[in-house]
Amino acid sequence: MVRRTSGNSLRFSRQLRRVGLGLAIAIVLLSSYWAISTIRELSAASQRSVDAYLMLGGSIRREVHMVQVAKEHPDIPILISQGADDPCIIRLFDVEEVEGDRVWLERCANSTFENFYYTLSILQRWGVRRVQMVTSPTHLPRAQWLGQIILGSHGIWMDTYTVREKGIPANSESYLKTGLDVARSLAFAAVSQVHQPSCDNVYRMIDSDLELWIEKGYVCEKPWDLRKVFENMP
């Protein structure tokens, strides 16, 4: 009886090892296939023209730049992730008489990681294959690395454009913060292949409820070169 039990345990152990080895090989093969497919997608996407612009919130000089982008490329959508308050952005476009019907505002993100965490599904829904991310030089390299990891894992090629700015925010990048964000971006890149969060506060700029913003109050950054733009705001 003891020998029979021992033999059964040994056979079970061998079968378990075979199953484990089979799963390991399957995971390696699937991962390799996914990596090769993604690299091919990125290579093809890098040869395309820009499908969309993604601006990360910071100094309002970034929005000033986006007004010029919208003027030069009126057919390309712009996604502003947690930028300045709506009335401030709208006034910039109004002053330059630029249509804002293709400008979208995302109001869920509260960090650089969340900028990409929430905008990934939006860009995918738009069918974007190549996006230009707009931020400031002091926001690098963290913003660039996070975007390349999260968006790149879904075959979206990301270019980076920096706007030199003064004022808020400082975007001081520590090695620790960068390391932690890169680590969770790698984890999210894997998880997002099967599940992605969605932001329930995304809308076109022209659909913004200005009366509500005026009622609850808002604050616009006022660097020296923008005072005239904001001096008549309610």
C-alpha cells in the first residue's frame, strides 16, 4: 500500500511538472508572438503621419501651443489630459478665432501615469496609430518613457514635442518617482491587454458647461505674455 501510494505520487509529480513546462513554453511562445507583432505594428505606425495630439496638463503655455496646432492642423483631433480649467482654454481658442470642435478634454487623470492610463482607450477608440505627446522639457524623461511603454504596448507610436515654459508646474522629476511609475507602467501594459479603464469625464471643448465653471469658480494662470488674453474673463 505504501509503495503504491508513493508510485502514484511520483507519477502525479511528473505529470504536474509536464503541465507546468507546457504552460511555460506556451507563455513564452505567446509572449514572443505578441512582442514581434507589436514591434511590427510600431514600425508601420512610425511611418504614418500623426493621427492625434495628446497634451499633458501643466503650464498654460502648452495650451497656447495647441491653439497653433489646431490652427495649422484643423482636421487632426487634440486630446488635452487634465489641462487648465475649461474657460481658460476656451478663451485662448476664441482669441485666436480657432475652431475647437476637434479638441477633447479628459478630466480623470491626476498624475503623469494616469494621463496615459485613461487616454489609452480613447486613442484606441479613435483608431490612432501615431500620436504626438506635448509636454515640457522638465517633464522628461518620465512622461516619454511612460507613454512609450503604455501606448507602445498597444502598437501606438508616440512622438514627443516639448514646450518651454515658465510658471506652474515645476515638474521636478525624482529618480524614485520615475522608477516607480515605470514599474507600474510595465505592469499596466500587460494588464491592459485584457482590461482597460475608461474615463467617464471626457467631452469636446465646445460642449463644456461654462455656466457651471463660472458658478463653481476657476483659476487661470497669468504669465506676463497672457495677461491681455485673460483680463476680460468673467
